[in-house]
Amino acid sequence: MTAANDSFLHAMHVTALWGAGVAAIGTVVVFLFLPGRTPPEPGPRERESEPANAVGR
């Protein structure tokens, strides 16, 4: 019975390490190909719609 338990635990450790490796690769891919973006500049219509006396914005 101990051989079966040892085999099971070994397989779980190997699977957990592979899962961690896949997650790490996914994190690297996300940081390389999905960079942060700055918000777009407001267009002329959006600027005109703001009240002239808006204080504290």
C-alpha cells in the first residue's frame, strides 16, 4: 500500500510543478504581448461638453 501512496504523491508533485510552469509561461506571455495602455485623449466633442466653470476636476 505504501508504494501506491508514494506513486500517487510523486505524480501529484510532478503535476503541480508542470502546472506552475505553465502558469509562469502564461504570465510571461501576458506581460510581453499585452502591455498596459494609456487612456485615449478626449476628442473635441468631449472637451466642448465640459462646463466652463467646472472647478476641482
